[in-house]
Amino acid sequence: MAVTTDPDWLRTLRRDLHQRPEPAWCEFYTTARIVEEIERIGVDQLYVGPDAIDTDARLGVPSDDELAEWYDRALDAGADEDVLEQLEGGYTGAIAVLERGEGPTVALRIDIDGLPRAESDAPDHEPAAEGFRSKNEGAMHACGHDAHAAMGLGVLQAVKDSDFRGTFKLVCQPAEERIGGGKAIAESGHLDDVDTLIAVHIGLDHPTGEVVAGVDGFLAVAHFEARFAGEPAHAGGHPNRGRNAVQAMATAVQNLYAIPRHEDGATRINAGRVGGGTASNIIPEDAFIDAEVRGETTELMEYVREKAHQVVESAAEMHGCTVETETGGEAPSAESDEAVVERVLAAAEQTDGVDSILRRDDLGGSEDATYLMRRVQEHGGDAGYVGIGTDHPGGHHTATFDVDERSLDIGVEVLGRAVLSALDE
């Protein structure tokens, strides 16, 4: 069972996407470019934007102004206007379907969004040196989702060219970095007939040539924003008349980190972004915390989230302020099924360029592919998460992150073999 695709096409596609990173729910150019390639390959069904997701289940959607800004950028970059019209309002993503009669239904999930961070322009950073550094200043593919998209389309081409029986779905999911798109895909109904789901990530601190057949250890995660409201006053003349929102925020931050750990497993909390106030001589009337909680299980995450809400409410009350808490993206925990692990192990053993195979490894972080995995598992299917190693000079989410493009070919062959193995049943 040979699985091949054009390596030059993979690299060109990945580099094009790398130059146009877009944050969660703003993947207008990215979706349009993926749709262009899907239509070139030729599929039986193509669901774009609102037809690919449950539009009411989107999490962490940015403001209308931010969506409009990124829409205009995609238009200026030459994205297909007809596709863009379907995506307007932040309804991004796509699902491609190949159908060849009776047989299993197998899905491959890739994520497509970038990160809101600047990319290095150092001369030893290969995207800068080779001319494919981000053109969207302040945004970057710092986690390899450009490579995921290229590999996914490579697998779609390979499956299309094979003699498979059954149904193959390529799921191009938006908004992973904000833990915002997995739920919208999972609740769309497109996964309810899936017998086998494979999700993939490149890197994860594994070198080029190493494959992790089953990634586990996903921490359930939830984001939240707390906004404190107080009363302004002149800090010199009438300090007693104010109600200091920054004091409430600072009290909350300190006490968030004091939430007790739990006997049942690992928990995490982080106040990642805080701020407030207007001037040094004004008692601050507003302040905010953007935070996240994690747990080894969904129940442990919910334990920390409940405690966190108690902390922010108590801190606001202590300083005579009020607080409003808004939930952002969230995702449950999940485990890779042994059936998928076995398929990927067998595929990796047959793939040139693979010189190290790990049966399982822990992620140690969070991923909203878990929504998709659990949806398939709850409907009687198997799901797994695969790691394709790559040499990356900077860590994930850093300004110097990049991928070894040899990993693209390895990823397509491993994933393609695993998908075709599942379809052969």
C-alpha cells in the first residue's frame, strides 16, 4: 500500500500558509486557500464555514471589528471572494468528504489557526532567510498548524488516488489555539457516523523521524475573563471615596494561585493577562483578568474553575467592587484508543524516514481535539491523537518556531497508511 504525494507541492503550500497566519475564527485566507486545494483535488462533498460547524457552539469568538479587519486582510491577499462571503462573521473551517460505497467512515482532523504573536526576523530564522516569514505582522504560525494543513491535504490527495472503500473525511478545524473550534465541529453532526478518527500534531518536542502512535495526558482546560468594576476618585484629594478595582484584581490573582491542589490528580491555574486603571492619580474603576484552569480530568478542571469563580467574587466583595465573569474556550480530557495506536504503529513501521516509534506519550497540555475524540468514542467509534516529530529550533509558541519540512512527507505517509488501513476494514 504505497502512499505518496508531491513533496514540492507540500512545501510550497505550507510556506504559502505560513506567510498568512490568522488567529482563531479569523482564518479567512487559510480556509479559502484550503478550499482551493480541495476543489483542485476533487471531492464528493465539501462543507465550508457555517455548513462545517455548529454555529451556536463557537467559543472564544473575537469582536466584530477584529473579524472585519482579518476579513479585509484576506481579501487584500487575494483570497477567493465567493469563499470569503461564506465565511463572513468568523464562520471559518471546512470538511471535505470522499465517498466510495459501503465501508467504514474514517476522519482525519487538522487545525488551521495561527497565534497572535510576532515572528522572528533574525537572519538565521529559516522563514525569514527563505522569504516566507509572516506577512501578517503580529501573527505567526508558531505551533505548526500550517504544516498540519499541508499534511492533511496531502493525505486527502493520497486517499483520493487509492482504491479505498468507504468514506474519508478531512476535517479542517478553526480556532484550536483559543480552545474555541473543537466543540463547534463535534456538535455539527459530521462526526456522528465516524468509525475511526485520527488527530495529529507536529513536533511536541519529538525530533524528525520520531512518531508517537498515541498521545495521551490531555489536560481538560477552560478559559475565563473576570472584569472588575469599582468607583473612581482623586488618588490624592479623596482616596477614601474610591473603590479600587485594581486592588480587587490583585487580590484575586494572588488567591487564584492559592487554590489547593487536589488529591485525585494534577491541576493548573494561570492568570495570563491582567490590567486596569487609567492614570497614576486616579483610583482605578475597572480591571480585568484573563485566566485559564486545567485538570488531569474534566472533573478536576471543573473543581479548579469553581474555586476560581469563588476567589474572584470574594476579592471583588472585599474591596467593594463588582465582578462579571465570562467563560471562553474550553475542552475536556481524552485518551487515545488502542485500536488507533496499533494502526499508527503499523503505518510508522512501514514508512521511510521513521527511525523511532513511541507507542504512547503524554502531551502535558490541552487540545480541543478532545471534543472530537470524545464525540466519536461516545458514538461507538475509535479515536486517537498522533505526534509526528520535527526538529524545531524554537519551542512551540515562540518567535523562532519552525518545522523541518522533511516531516511533511513522513506525516503524509504515516497518516495516509493509517487512514487506508482503517478504510480497508
